[in-house]
Amino acid sequence: MTEATWERRHVLSLADFTAAELETVTQTAVSFRDVLSRRTRKVPALQGLVVTNMFFEPSTRTRSSFELAAKRLSADVLNFAPGTSSLTKGETILDTAKTYLAMGTNLMVIRHQDAGVPQTIADEMDRLQSGVGVLNGGDGLHAHPSQALLDLFTLALSLNPDQPTSQALAGLKIAIVGDILHSRVARSNLWALTACGADVHLAAPPTLLPPGFAEAFMRQSPLPIHRQVVQHSRLAPALENADFVMTLRLQKERMTQHRLPSLREYHAEFGLTRNRLNACEPNVKLLHPGPTNRGVEISSDLMDDPALSLISEQVTNGVAVRMALLYLMGVGKGE
Amino acid sequence: MTEATWERRHVLSLADFTAAELETVTQTAVSFRDVLSRRTRKVPALQGLVVTNMFFEPSTRTRSSFELAAKRLSADVLNFAPGTSSLTKGETILDTAKTYLAMGTNLMVIRHQDAGVPQTIADEMDRLQSGVGVLNGGDGLHAHPSQALLDLFTLALSLNPDQPTSQALAGLKIAIVGDILHSRVARSNLWALTACGADVHLAAPPTLLPPGFAEAFMRQSPLPIHRQVVQHSRLAPALENADFVMTLRLQKERMTQHRLPSLREYHAEFGLTRNRLNACEPNVKLLHPGPTNRGVEISSDLMDDPALSLISEQVTNGVAVRMALLYLMGVGKGE
Amino acid sequence: MTEATWERRHVLSLADFTAAELETVTQTAVSFRDVLSRRTRKVPALQGLVVTNMFFEPSTRTRSSFELAAKRLSADVLNFAPGTSSLTKGETILDTAKTYLAMGTNLMVIRHQDAGVPQTIADEMDRLQSGVGVLNGGDGLHAHPSQALLDLFTLALSLNPDQPTSQALAGLKIAIVGDILHSRVARSNLWALTACGADVHLAAPPTLLPPGFAEAFMRQSPLPIHRQVVQHSRLAPALENADFVMTLRLQKERMTQHRLPSLREYHAEFGLTRNRLNACEPNVKLLHPGPTNRGVEISSDLMDDPALSLISEQVTNGVAVRMALLYLMGVGKGE
């Protein structure tokens, strides 16, 4: 395994990830995907290290994925459950993080409903010269880097199962459909996909994708963006000749916020159906970060069609990519 | 350890378990009971495999037993907690199971308040040719196979501690007392005990054991039943010359459903007391699946009398039997 | 590692701990603190043993510390979560404990809101000749021995990082400030500190430290107390020439019980601030069992000053001390 281009202590956002770093994660994930297919399925890489999952926003699925990744690297795992925690006793989030640091945590996975919490904790860990690495497990509407990295790995693996590389994405058209405005997954994917040279087309009703969103995104980029991000208020132009289509989960609370008339109407205009995929490239594949609302953002038959859906692959690759991230961040610690 | 007669991928019910299969589980549990009494207490049999406990119906006791069994076989364990899960986000149970499959789960233990959920998940796992084994950890009023198997092992061990065998049950009289109508434990025990050639006598008030229950049960059997199942609306005939008495937990909500007049009256008519045991065989022993209502279905002094109660033995044997089941279902996977 | 002076099966209170026993814990913790600073960080001492955390009163922080300590000793850990437990089904606490005993638990860590529960469980474990060791993880207002032992170890380490010994506390002045009446931490510290020959000065408003508290404490002692415990209703005399100051968490519910006028007033009279520390010895250090209310019992800047605060050290030492306790209680079991 190579860490040639890895200098990061934390993984908080993909905004400043270079194509070389994305490729390092991809290649490291390739190695771990191989490990997972062997009998042993464990490597001693992080033996003796402590990975603490601090999920202030609950998510069994993502927490399980990180927990399994850490265990497969032979780390010890602590799970912090906010419901029964000192937070209810008035302790600050930073003090909670410092408590787990003092217990011996080497790597923290932080998920929080507010954007910026993982960054704040990472800053504090650096200020204390702790050496702890912080991995953003999803923060507010800001970022969800491990999800975008597993999406990227899934795309690379789909394009070339024998020699997957993130470079294969260059020049492809990727459609992202759904509640982009409220999606940290979409934001993290935008950084990763454009860095790899893909064209990204966004499609959603204007209440979920306001005019100017794509331009604003490109202006924020700390790195030069070589490819276009294009936004559409209809589905058809996004799907046209698309190589991959990524649908996002529709939060049902958007209805009560008057952003959508009804689930049925949303499905009629933006739901993925077999018929609509005819406009895409013949080998088009579908992604979804899960959990899905069957029959809302995607029809049930598409989701279950192994010739089209990469959704299960995404979950499987999630463990390999999270192993790769924990490995890259953790190896060398404690020596 | 022999798996001579083991061909099952799943353990969902004991309705079609042959006497040979019951004996295979018993003998495998004997081996693991020996392991548990040694210093090491761990075997590497399932190293690298993932056992996921999906307890949609919470039960710390049963979940801990499965968790410990899996750890003693060196498996990695994931616990799915419905309270903080994607289910609240509208994901279906099958999608949840498929997510854990995609993460790399090899064996699933499913507990659910609705009958049939483990079967549905097992069918889906087979349809996907996943190779995953599903173990029913208790579903609605349908079945609780690991409980009945640990009861069987406890009976066999009680009859002959040096060479326990399920065959020793042939011709014995076992009384099952309590809320049989609402008990998945009773149903699973009926299959196992009759397959081993025991006579089973059921006793409960008619509201908890409707007329015709025993006949209906025997008509359902996919295998020929060689022994009688007899039902009684009074306790005395069930206890007469019984070799073992199994009491069931009385759900207190039965009162509010007007199935029982009062706990006191229930105890007066069907509660096990020392005096009533005089009608049984001299060496009679008592079982209870727990948790118990002391002084309702069983008097406190009986429960704590090591000469009579096998209740602690049942819990201890639960770990050995669950190790046996996970081992039989899991060995060979991933090779 | 020496267990020269260790004869205890349980650790329930420090009331009858001798200075020699306190030193045994301290020296064992020294060894484990060394282990924790090495690459491996794990020892196989308790391999095959089961440590069950039974936290009837929730505490993520303390539970994580015990869990990590047990894992570092290579034990298997079960966590009992009361919310989803049989207790809601009416099972008694003793039956819950016996269930975990029957599953194969070797060591139990018990935390409960009522004083005496760990003792009751320990008595039952002894009555059953189970050999199980019970460690009090905090019970009501009674005791929190592992917290006081980690405080003691932290003091010893602060006084002499190269050769820490509890004997170095002899003749020092330790101030304990805050809600002493409702603090099991204060009570356990009083036993440990006086046994090591320290002078302890308590300071709190009379509603949190009633007249006669110190005398009543000393009268209770089963061992002769060689040093004075002095109580003050003002902060100044407690801080004067103090070598260490320990502040306690202020439970905000004390306000609603009319024991305190306001947090602001409490901070004005008893809150630790930099200015007030001028009265202490020049090398004074601060302890707090956590979680803290910043700006109430201690000012934020003091808490974060590494030259003054031992709070992070306490958390780190908590893992080493809990490893020491589990090791001393568990080694030899199951052989």
C-alpha cells in the first residue's frame, strides 16, 4: 500500500483534495477490498489504537460501517452515544472530545447535525498537539467525505473492476438528482468528481436547487475546477447521455416546509424510472447513498436490478474506503 | 465436532428438525460447554466472520447471549439498534438487512415482534444467493428456536451430565405451564420435545390455552409425531409424575386484556409451589425461559433452590447452544 | 506486578482500604500506565474472561473508561443497557445480575442511583460461591472507589512522575470544594486521602456541607484516622497553603431544591478562579472528576491551563487505574 501522496492528519472536507490524494484513497481501498474478500478479513495495521465514533447525530448504518472498518484493522472501538452522555449534564462538545482524547483515542469519527463541528474538534486536537486525527462522518449540510470517497471508489470499480482508478472518471457525465440544497453528500461528491475531471449535472426543482447554486459552488473552490458543473430544473437534460446517475434521499420533512407539493408529484417529475434511463448511456449505472425511499426518488425495480444498481456495492465499498481512510490517518501513530 | 447431519443454512423454526439434527446441536453444544469451562474459553472457528444482531424487538439478555457466543467463536459482532436506525427514516426491514449483508455480514440473528420476519429475510438472502445464514432470535408468537434448543440441551445435561444426549428424553413426561397461547418458547419446545420422543403435557387456564390447541398443533406438524401432546385446564394432571416442569413467563398485560382475573388468582391455580411438586417424579427439575415474575408463575424459594431449579443452567447453556448454532451455520463460510 | 497486599474479591468502598492496598493499586496502575504508552497497549492478562458493565445509572464517560480498560486487558466486554432490558419486564436487579453470572461473567462493574446495590449484588455472588468480583462504578451518594483511586494515582504521579507513590501524600493539604453532601466522589476521596496521611479541608455553603459532617465522617471510619478532616463554610481557609484543590461538579438541580440562590452567586463565593489560587502553595494543581460546568465551579481558563489543571490526566489515569483494579480482581480467575 502506498501513502505517497498522503500528508493529512484529518479528513474534514474534500474541497481541497487533489486528484492525487483521491487516487491514493482509491488505491488503498483496492487493497482493503482484496483483504475483505479473503478468509482472514483482518489486518493488524491499527492494533492497539483506539477509534472513537462520536455520533451526535445518530446513524446506525454509517456507525456500523466505521465500526467494522476499525475492527478489521484490529483497532479497539469506543462508541459515544449522546443520549446517555454527559452532554445532557451540560458538558461542552469540546470537553467531551477532550475526555475521549485523554482516554487514549487516536482517531475520532465525528457526526453532528451542525456544520463545522468536526473542524472545531480537529482544531482543538491540533492546538493541544494531540496528534489525533478527526474524520468527518457527516456534519450538517457541509460535508460527508467518506460517502463521496466510497462513491468515487464505486464508480472507479464499476468502470474497471480489474484495475480501478479514479482517473477513469475524466470526461464522463455524472448526474446528481434530488435534494441537492440540503445534501452534504452532493457537496462532497461535487468536489471529488470535478477534481477527477468528470462533468457533473445537477437536477432538482428550484426549491431544492436554487438558481446560481452551481456557479456559487465553483467560485468557492480553493483548487481550479477544470470541468463544468451544470444545473437543471428538469430531469431530462441531466440524464441525457449520462454515464452514472446518483439520486439523493428525499427528506420527507421537505413537504411540511412547503418545498415540494407531494411525494407523488416529485416522483412524477424527478423520480428515476426505467423508461427515463433510455436517455442515458447504454451502460448507465445508478447510485444512492441510502437509505432509500422506494418509489419516491427511485422506482423499486431499478433499485433491485443488479445490472443497473450499484447501491449494494456502495455499502460494501464503504467498509473498504473507511478502512483506507482510517489506515492512512492512523498508520504510524503510536509508534 | 461432527456436522454429520447438518445441512441447514438457516435456523428459523424447529418444526421440521429431525431427531438427528437435534442431537447434532446437542453434541456440538457439549463440545462448546467444555470450551467454556477451560481457561481460554475462545476458539478461532469464526475468525473474520461478521455476526450481526438485528434486534427489532429489544432484549438485552438474549442479545448479550448471542454476542458472547459470537465473540467466543472469534467473530466480529455488529449490533443493530432500531431506536437510532434508518427504520425511523422509512427504510424497509429488507433494505436494512441488505445493507448489513452488503457490509459483509455472514450470519444474522433476527428478533422481531412480528412472526415471519426472519423467514422473509432468509428468503431474500437466498434469492440474492448471498450465502448468509439467518438465525431466528424470536419472532412474534411463532418461534424461538435457540431457546428451545438450550432447553433441550439443559434437559439432556440434567439427565446425564457425563454423556448428555437428546435421546434420553424419550418416554419422559414434560409439563409446560402458563401462557402457552402467547408463547413462541412453548411452540418451539413442543417441536423439539416431541421429536425426541417426550410426552408433553400443557396446563393453563382456557384463556391462555384454548380447547383444541394440542390437536391443532399436531395436525400442523410436517414430520410424524410419535408422542402425544395433551392439554389440561388444571395444573394437577400435568404435574402428576412429570419428570420436568417448564413454566412460562406471565405477561402482565394479559390482565388488562381480561384474560386473567388477577396475578394472585393465577398463582393460586397455576403457580408452581413446593407443595405442588409432590405429585411429580422425585427427581423433578424446573425450567423457566426468564425473565421471571417471582411469586407469580413460580414461587421465589423454588426458583432459588439449586436442587430443583435449572434456570441458571439454562442461561449458561444458552451461550454454548448459541455457539453451536453459529458454528454449525457459519463454519466453512468465507473459505 | 505485585499483588502482595491484595486479598479482595470486590471493590465496593474505600472505607476499609489500608495504605498498603492503596499503594498496591497505585503501583499496579504505574505498570499499566507504562503499557498504555507503548505501541501495543494491550496485555493478555484477562484473555477469556468476561467483564460486564451493568450501568443502571447511565454514564458514557465512565462506561467507556471501564470498557477500554477491559479491552486492553484482552477481556470480552458485555454492556448491559437498562433502557432496553428485562428490568422493564419486572425482573429484579439480583436476577439480572445472576443472569449475567450464568452467562459466564467473571467481573461486574455496577453503577446504580441507589447506594448499596453493588454491595447487595456482591453479597449474592458470594452466597452463590460464584467467585465473581464486583466493582462499584458509583452507587448513589455512597461511594465511587475507582474515581478516588484514579484521583490518588493522579496526585502521586503529579508529585513524582518518575516514582509515583501514594506515600508522598503524607502531610499534604488537599482542599475539596463544592457539593460535598451529595458527592460519592468526595466520600471515597476522604477515605483514600486520610489513609495516605493527607489533611483534607472541605469547603462549601452549609446547605451542601452541613455542620458536623467531618466529625460524623471520622466517627464512621473502621480504621484509625491519623489526620484531620476540617470543614469550612468559606473557601479562603480551605485554599490557604493547599497543595491540591479538588472541585466537585455542581448539580444544577440543587437550585430547584433551594439549596443555592444562583449559579452566579455560587461562583462568586466558591468558584475557583486564578486570583483565589494565590493563597495556595505555589505549585498547586487542580482536579475535577468531570463533567465540568465551566464558569460555575471552576473558571474556564483554569480548567484549560496545563500548568494548573490535572483534569485530562485524571481521565487518562482512569484507564490505567481501572486496568489495575480489573487485573487485581481478575487475575487468577478461571485458571
